[in-house]
Amino acid sequence: MAGFDKVVGSYEEAMEGLQDGMTVIAGGFGLCGIPENLIGEIKRKGTRDLTIVSNNCGVDGFGLGVLLEDKQVKKMISSYVGENAMFEQQLLNGELEVELTPQGTLAEKMRAGGAGIPAFFTATGVGTPVGEGKEVREFNGREYLLEESIVGDFAIVKGWKADRYGNVMYRHTAQNFNPMAATAGKITVVEVEELVEVGELEPSQIHTPGIYVNRLIVGSFEKRIEKRTVTES
């Protein structure tokens, strides 16, 4: 069993080998299902000139937004960037490169990268700034863009439960981009809320098989709500 055990004992060990200039794919959507503590370890390490691939860049002071504070991010490949004033400031100042990518295309870039598919065609973005400079081909009378897939040096992922072999389950909408991100890292690190023994997870309920996971760590999470909406009393 020892050879298959993916559990590491510290966040420092979980992110060992991360270097300046690398590409990191991060799961999450807004602040839902984000690998909070793995992001915190990147901040602690002070790794710089990173390309971050994620749906968005968190908010000021939380999530991936903390990596902007010391300008650790060189480039963001993301879909939505509207909740972070520091992000906006760095973009307008020319300190941060941003490649806006439609959400479905971004998810497929990760999935294709994990599947060993170097590129794919999609109709999304044809005739818009998204398609500028990209190859266009016609299939069945409709134009499609050629989009290249993404593989990261690291993928950081937030799961719900996992066993020691790295088989992972996600909980409800916290699944979001995490399963695709998990396949697309040369080194995939998953942090989870609960660790169970091998055999305790129902095989049909496993979302990410352990073959994709290199390192696994158990953490505690703030799970901050991005915008709390309540009824007026």
C-alpha cells in the first residue's frame, strides 16, 4: 500500500518543486471549491512570474487574489475578472497579462490537455476578439476556431473526500472546474476535507481517479462566501 499512498504531511511538501515561471492550473469557481491552503502555500513560498489558469482570480485578500499582493502572477488565463480591484489596477497598469477565455472553452482546454489532445475546434468566439489570430475552419457549413489545450506544471485542486490512493469525490457545485484541472497537471496536488481508508468510497461515486493525483493533503477551510444574499427582515 505504501507505494500507492499519496498523502503528504505538510503544505510545504505538497507544493515542493514549484518554481518561478511555472504554469499553475487552479480549480474553483469564484470562491466556491477553491484550494485555499495550496494557494496560501504559493504565497508563502513567494514563487513569482507565474501563469495562473483558473476561471477567475479570487477577490481582494482571498483566493488567488492573495497572489497579486506581491505581484507573483505574470499572466492570468481566465474567464471572469470582475471581483478584484487589485487585478483591475495591475491589468490597466500593464503589470499583469490577461488572456480572457470563454468558460466552456477553458474547461475543454483543461480536459483536452489531460486527455493528451493538443487542440480542438469550437464555435465559441468565432467573429469576436476571442478568435483574433486563431485558425478558422468550416465544418458542415459552420465556422470553428482552433483552440490549443492547456497542461500545467502544477494543478491545485480542492476535493471533499479522498482515500489514500488519491481517489477523490467533490461535493455539489464545489466540483466546478476541479475535475478538469486535476487531469491537466504534470504534478496534481489535491487538498480535501476528509480522508478515508481505501475501499470506503463507493467506486461509482469517485469523480477523479487516483491515477491523476500525485499528492494529497487534508486541510481545514474557511469557505468564504463571495456575495452573501439574504432576505430583508
